[in-house]
Amino acid sequence: MLFNSISFFIFFPVTTILYYLIPHTYRWILLLVASCYFYAYFIPSYLLILFLLIGVDYVAGRLLEQTRGKRRRYYLWISVLINMGILFVFKYFNFFNENLEQLSRFLGLDYTASSLQLILPLGLSFHTFQSLSYVIDVYKGKQKAEKHPGIYALYVMFYPQLVAGPIERAGNMLHQFRERKYFDERGVTEGLKRILIGLFKKVIVADRLALIVNHVYSQPNQFSGLQLSIATVAFAFQIYCDFSGYSDIAIGSAKSLGITLMENFNYPYLAASFQDFWRRWHISLSQWFRDYVYIPLGGNRVSTIKKYRNILIVFAVTGLWHGASWTFVLWGLLHGIYLIISDMIRKISPRDKNLLFMTPVKTVITFACVSFAWIFFRARTTEDALYIVTHLTDNLLTVTRDVITFQFPDVSASIFRANGGIGLNRTQFQTTVGLIIVLLGVEFLTRNKFRLKIPLLINWAMYVLLTLAILNMGTSVIQPFIYFQF
Amino acid sequence: MYRFIKKLVLFLIIITIAQQIIWSASKKSYYTQLMKDVNDFAVQKTDVIYFGDSILTTIDEKNDNDKTPLFLMVKNAVGPYSFGMVQRNSLSPLIFSAFTDYMKFLRYTPKYIIVPVNLHYFSAMYGLHPQNQFNDERIRMKYIVSPFAPFADFIVNFLVSETNMADERKYQNAPVYDRNTYLGTAPELDQYARVLPSAQQTEKFLIYTFMKDIDENNPQLKSLMHIAETYNTSSTKVIFYITPVDYETGVSHLGKRFLNQLRRNTDFIKNKLETYNARVLDFSLSLQADSFSWSSDVAVVNGHINEKGRKYLSAQIGKEIQK
């Protein structure tokens, strides 16, 4: 089931109303059944894979807690291998196979890859990692094993975060399913507001930007450097609005049930460094990799060379987590290189104390580098990515001259008329930019409402306008949530 | 909780009133171009409406002397009647049927409606390919005529997303069989319509397009039957015509089997439509190979006809209307 669907608009209120009507003892059953229905709406048969993983990890958790000695490691590895094995088969087998075929051809060997025609179960990457975090935490003694199979199943399958995160930790979630939740007007209202903001981000902003991105990135060699640059920046905002919009809806839906999910985004494009970016972007994933890959590899507490090796490993795997393609790996490695370079710079140059102007400069540079990396994330092939990268600055001098000499009609023509345009005309583009500014304003107001004391009327007007925008300004070409493919 | 419910109800009332105002002020923007065209036809009480796809407008053949497209030839052939076309590439009975419901809502009863029945409609390309379902337009027409009209845009956007996703999934995995032999998936075979196919690929494409038994559960056939039923007792006369098929090419690849299957399917369609007293012209075997046009980048047997074919077809349709 999609969040931006009529089905969800029926499913959500029905589930929430029933949740508060039925006794607390049975609420976990309602949520579990609702989550099964939510997931089975896509392909019912993939519920079986989910149940298998839940069964394996539940049993592994119980055994890990009851066992001592070397055997504990075997149970951990069995769970890890089954989880990663299923992920590998559905997501990476064909990629691995194709590369093996190319390698064999290069070595003059005879190997023909036969591919598996399997559809990736929705959310597999997310709930696999969520399950693994539980098993690993139980193994390390950080988390007590959950005895109730239903509550454990709900931890994995909780519908708001089942398909695209946030990737939660057992320590944050399990106890919440046990706690008696009373109807909290403020919590439910905040939840509904969060859902509205998420829908606005996704349906109004992200899907509009997708019209530019899909148009230009489908055939990048047809477009100028300026158009490629605009499409790249558009994608930076598209993926932010798409994914953070989804997270907002997930967090809002959970909040309406009295469940608090972790924040997954914190104004990532305001980051003034790459470390800061990864503390703000897809927070649940970066924390997962930090806790379960980077730190076990030694983290920062090793030699500099090993630390940089660890960074590259973590980010290569982060890229691979996103998709079975070298473009994703390149994207991840690029971020790894960014972090290494910024670490080197920090060691070489003195701290910029009290240089206030440096923060905006660093923010712009960070945003530019992150946007550059998005090229690899979004491009269909490595060849496309390299084409875009090497043609971004085509005609840069001409454009700069036109801007400096206020030849804005020429700049406008080179964006909206050259090569058939970028997928949106000038008015539509201006509207989209305006909507991004509105969105940033709404986000700022909602996150600072306690400090700013927004008048009630303004608050109501904001949400009425957001709702009317969702009702009237959606595009008829709805894009799937980007992170559904992971 | 009661305070929350009161606030929520108040919020919803404000939204409904505001949305009603917005709908009243900007109704026209909710209509697609084809819907606006039909609105105009209804106002002008246009006599003849011709539904169709690319065959009505495309001139593929470079050797044609007369490059008049089919729809203009038909327009000239129908005599004094005013003429309107509801056409776009890849339109099919699914959308024709939605338009007849829309025309009924407008209380618009043209004298004649011409509906082509292209046997391609019954393949997975039209039956399953998401782009050929026209979910946006169909859902829009359904809700614009309902009490939910002020929310039609929202309903369309949110309903289309999951409908398209479901359609995409069905299409990507749709297997194609020749009796018990697996030929590939629908997307694989649809590629042969985009590139110049080999003899083997042409054969597979012919099987994919023409050789499946059409049954009464086929959505395209159900749409055609819905059109026939809608106008069964109306003053509007619906003329269905089964479009010409390049049967000579079909037979050269698949033998008599091709003809037998073609006849089986066309007879089935005719029987079903004639139960509603619909008039069905069968041109499936009327034209020989030299009446069809070829483009270098489309597959054989796409149904596009050249000058000779267009002249024949338009004359027959014109004769039927003038009867």
C-alpha cells in the first residue's frame, strides 16, 4: 500500500480509530494484522519471506539469550547468513552474476550468467537491517530477547516504517508496544500535521521535480551543461522531499498511535561538513552502519590508514545497500572520499574560530559536493553518470557572461527552450521553486513552534493551505517513492 | 477526545467549503483536452463522433500520393453530417467506453458513433501495459460526474498512483504462451513493435497479438459491449468496425492457423456485440498486403494502412452512414 493512495486514506483512520477503541491487551494484534494487510497489498506471497525472517530472528534472539559460550556465535552467524542470504538472492544475485560473467569473459573463461526473475520484496533492505540490529544487540547483551513472538513480529512489521524506514532499534520500539497508550489529542494532532507535511513534500514538491529529473536524466546527452546542473540540483531536492516526506508520513502515522519513531532527517542541506551531512541525512541508516560496521571494524580507534579504509568500506557498502549497481557504489565511495579529504583538511589547517562567514560558505560547498555525488545515485548507467559529470560545465562561460550582463532572457531560453526544455516550462519551474521556499518555511515554523509562539489562526491557515495545495496541486504523473526500490 | 473530534470536523468543513470554491472557480482546468473536445461537441451537437487511435491520423507511407489521413477521408465520406474525432495514439475501448459514459452524463446523443475494433486491443500491450490503461483520464471522467467532483483532481492523483503500480507489476510479469510453449514476457515481446524484427520475432509478435482466444472476460471486449449496451435503446447508432488485418503476412508466417484464429476471434466479437443489436462491419480480411503501410521503425502488422487502404475503409464507413 502506498502512503499517497486512497487506500491509505481509508486504512489509516480505520486502523487508528480501532486502535483507541479496543482494549490495550489486543492492540498488538490489531497493529500486526493491519501491518500484514498493509504489506500484503503489494504482493501477498512476500509475507512468507517476512514471516520466515521474523521466525529465524525471533528464535535466534531467544537462543542467544539462553545460551553461553561459542554456540552463541553460531546462532548469530546463522541469523546473519539467512538474513543476508535472502537479501543477496533477491537483490544482488543478478548483479553479482553479471559481473562474474564479465570477469570470466575478460579472463577468457566460458561462463554464461542466467538471471533470476525475482521482484525485490518491498522494504527488504530496511526490515532486514532492523532485524539484524535486534539480533546483534541481543548477542552483545545490549538488548533483552523479546519473549512475545507477536510483539517481536510487530517490531519488524510495524506498518508506518515497514517499507522505507526509519530503521528502528529494538530498544526504542519494543517497550512502546507494551506501554498502555491513551488518546493524546496533542500527539494525534502533531501526527496528522506531520502526515500533511510529508504528503506536501512528496506529492507537491518531489513529484514536480521528478518531471525535470526524469526528462533530463533519461537522455542526458541531449541537454546542455546548465540543464544538467539544474536537473542535478532538482534531484537533490527531489530525493530529500521524497524520502523525508515518506519519513514524515511514517513518523506522523506512528505518532497518531502514540508510538514515537526516530527522526530520520534534520535539515541535511544545512550541513556545513560531510560528517554533519551524515548526521542529518537518513540518520537511521548512517547510525546503523556506524554501530554495526564502522565501529566493529575499529572505527576511529585505529591508525589513520585503517580509519580511512573503514570509511571507504562503510560507504561502499552503504552505496551497495541502496542498489545493485556500480553507480550506487561510486556514489557511496565518493562520500567516503569526501569524508577522508575533510578529515585530512581538518588535520592540516587550523580551526576556523569565530569565522561566521565560513559556515555559509562551507554549507554551500557541502551542498554542491553532495549534489555532485547524487549524479551517480540517479544516473541510469555509469556511462550516463560520467557523461553528466564531464559536461556539467559546458557553456559555463556563456552562461556566466549572460548572468553578469543581465541577459536573463538568454539564460531563460537556454534553460526552457534549448533542447526541448527541461520538462517544466518557466512558470511551472518558478512555481516549483516557490513551493520549495514555502516548504522550507513550513518546516522551519513547525520545528520551532514552541520558540516562536505562532498564533492559532496562522497555524490553522498554514495547515488549511497545505491541505488545499495537496488537493489541487498534485501532478497527474505520480512517481513511486524513490526509496521503495531499496 | 471530543475536543479533537470537534476540531477535526471544523477543519474538514473549512476544507470542503474552500475546495468547493476552488472547484467552481477553476473547473475547466480539471478537464483533459479530449474531455474539453467532447464538451464542445456536446454544445455544438456534433452528428458523428469517431473514436480512434493513431491509425486515424498517421500517414506512414512515403509513396502515398494522397496524404489525407483516414479521419479526414471519413469526414468527407459522411456527407452533410458534422464530424468530431476523439482520438489519440494508443486509445482503446477502455477509454472509448469511459467517454460514452461521460457523453451520457452530458446528455449528448450524437447521431452516429464510429468505434474501431483493432484486434491489437486484445493483446497484453493494450490489456496490461500501464501507459495504455489511461487510468488518469478514466478515473477523472468517473469522478468529475459524481458528487466528489470538487475532489476529482485529488482522487485521480491518489488513485492513479496505486492503480498504475499494480498495472505495472502485472504487465512486467505477464507470460505469453503459444498453446503450451512459453514465448517470453509481454514486455519482451512488445519490444518487437519498436525495432525492425527478425522473421522469428515477427512470428512471436503475431502470435502474441492475434493468436490468443478472446473470451468474454477480456476488459477490452467488455468495454465494447458496454458501449453497445449503452446505445442499444438510444437514438444514437453505433457503428463498430473490425479494422483490417494484414492477413497475408500473418498467413505467410503462421499458415492457415492464423486465418482460423482470426475468424474465430472476429466471429466471437461480432456475436457478443450483436446481442445488443449493434452494427458490426468486419474488414479484417478486406485488404491485401499492398494496402498496408510500413514504417522503418514499427513492426509489421501494426494495422496502419496506406492511401489505398484508407480510401477503401473511408468509403465503406461513409456508405454505412449514408444508408
